[in-house]
Amino acid sequence: MEELNLENIFNFSLVIGAGAALFNGMIHGYTGFGGALIIIPVLTFLFNPIQAIGMVGIITIFGAAQLARETAHQVKWPELFPICLGIAAFAPVGAWLLYHIDADLIRRTMGGFILIFALILLSGWSYGGKRGNLQSALVGVMAGGINGLTGVGGPPLGLYFLSSPHSVEVQRANIVMCIMVLVITMIAAIAIGGGYTPTVISRALLITPAYMFGVWFGARLFSLAPKVYFKKIAQ
């Protein structure tokens, strides 16, 4: 088993990671998703993709659980089942690729997905197609596969739910609960693959408080700010 080396944990990389976690936590707390869009690329630059995704799984699970507890009563559960099944089925596929593809290719793929989703969000595009079980399952497949490979599977869920006819509270609650499933599958995949070492776990736990504070602050902003701002900020 790997031995802990404090010099590999308590360094400037940890400070950078905590700063990214704080800012990304605010985004997650307010919108319900996007909890990895900033911190994943930062940690991947500082460490390797498997370590980065494993760390983000631990870092975000606490914030995701906090938001899920607060929003569970607003969730439209029947709409989530096909999506969650798709996530559970294809997250392992993405994770298998993560362990078998070159790290530099993973970094480029991650950057490509983030750029594509950023451009879609900036364009203001909204999904206007059917919203049946098949469509929901396909969204889950996409989110699960992308998340297993790169750790940034939240945007497909955000785009899909933000175009629904529900209130912004319900949209956010549905996103939050699906993100919770994404994070759980992420942690399981990294654990099964042997990606969690004492150093990875220690780094993640030290960064977690900054992320938790960001989530709390973002959730507080959501409760106080006019709801008309939600879609403008989320998109």
C-alpha cells in the first residue's frame, strides 16, 4: 500500500485545488450542476486524470448530498428513473475507457467536452424535442458515459432539465438528484479500478471544506436571489 508523503499533500497544488473547489462549489450550490467543470480541469493539470476524477468524486459527494437532502421533496421521481438507469449502465463504460486510454488524450477529450457544452450554454440553445422515457434514458447514457470518462457529465443533464416546463425549483431539484447519482457512480468506478490511494483520499478530504462552503454559499444565493435569474445564470 502507498505510504503517505506529507510533501506530496501539503503543497501549492493543494491551495490551487482548494481555490478552484470554492468557486466551483458556488456554481454547484446555485445551479445544481457544474460541480466539476472548473475543478476537474484544474486537478487534471496538477495530477493525472484518474487521481483528479477520484478526488472530485470525494470532494463533491458531500455537497451533492447536502443539496439532495434540501431538494428531495421537489423532485419529480418518475422522470428521473430512466435517466438514472442510463447513468448507472454507461458510467462503467466511460470509466473503463478512462483506465485504458492515454492520459493526454483524456485531457484533450475533457477539454473538448467542456468547450462544446460551454458554447451550447452560451448560445442559449434549449432542447425542444420529446421528453419520454427513451429520450430521458439517452440523456442518462450520455451523461453517465461522459462522466465515467472525463468527470464532466453534468451539462447534458442541465441542458435537458432546464428546458423542461417545470418551475426553476423543480428543474434544479431534478438536476441535483441526478448529479448525486453521477457522483456515486464516479466514486464506485474509481474505487473498483483501484484509483483511491491514501494520498488521493487525503488531498480530497482537505479540499472538501472549501467546496462545501462554496455549495452552501451558492445555495444561499439561490434562496435569496429572484428566480428569474436562475436560467440566465445556469445557461
